[in-house]
Amino acid sequence: MTKRILIALTSHDDLGGVRRTGYYVSEAAHPWEVFRAAGFEVDVASVRGGEPPQDGHDPSDEVQNAFLATEAAHDTARLADVDGSAYDAVFYAGGHGTMWDFPADPDVARVGREVHERGGVVAAVCHGPSALVNLTLSDGTHLVDGKRVAAFTNSEEKAAGVDAVVPFLLADALTERGARHEGAPDWQAQVVVDGRLATGQNPASAAPLAERVVELLA
């Protein structure tokens, strides 16, 4: 039976009044390509549905261009309308926009909970792990409690010059929820897998993380 994967994107486009933001296109496009190459069925959803705001599209990257040429990249399903139990994995792509809408949106958490509790894989890259900050299971525990994770580091946030702009520091918030954050040097690929939770630190981690998700679903 064909595996089904949902890529979840932010709908938030304002980086604290500093500039526009959204989802980082490579963090959706490269996993999309890895999943399709593995023969998986891939759907795309966002918090509000419709056209998701972009941040960081590289027009010289043919994989990103191929992803953006699909209707699914522009007419996304609304997460509130998604049945997480229909998917074998959810992949939360990053981009600074996620820091504003992922933690507070009940359907971001619900979809992850439904995937996990049906025995699926929950994956998140860069700022995508902001989806995990308030993701609790049916017993009330945080999914990340006691788990090893990777996510955009405090050092990378400072290097990006927005550590005082984002609503919180992601690595710290995950640690406060009981996670054991494992950071690598700035901008180096870092993927951490703990059971059926797979996380990546930054854009360079997106494709390697997707490859680990494929292995977990094999």
C-alpha cells in the first residue's frame, strides 16, 4: 500500500514587522522530491489553506522550481480540514513564519497527534519544530518530553539577526517541554531520530531528514 505523507506549511507572513516571511521553500521542496522518488503520495497543507507565503525561494534550484510548478504548492489544504490519521507521516517544514502560527494552532498539534498515535512518523525541520512546542498526546504529555531533538539553534537565530524579533527561541522552548536539544555548528546538517520523531536543525538538514523518514517508513 502506498505511503501517504503530509507536508505542513505556515500561513504567517510577517516577521515581527521587520519584513515578510513565510515558509522556506527548499524545506518543503527537497523533502517533497525525496518522498516522491520513494514512491510516496505527498499532500501539502497550511494553517489557513490556499496560497502559503514564501520566504527564501532560490530560483536557480530546479527542485524548488518543480515544486512551485505544482498546483499543490499554491492551493494547499487547510489543516483544520485534514484527517491526520490518513497519513503515515507529517513533515512540518520551516521558515520563520512557523514561529507565530504553528505553536498556537490547534490543528497543527492535532494532525501531529493523530499521525503519531496511529503509529506514524512526526518530522520537522529548522523552525518547523515550533509545531512540537505545544503538541501533546492524548494522555496530556508533550510529544517531545524525554526525546532527543534537533531544531534551529539560538546561535543560528543570532546569526540571522532576528533573535530579538522572534516570539521565542525555539531550542529553549523545546527544552522547556522536556526535550533534549542536540545542536550542531551553525548551518551544518543535523538530523536527530528518536523513535518515530525525526527532526532537523536547518535548511541543510531538510533532504537528509526526509531520507531518514523514508527509512523509518520502509
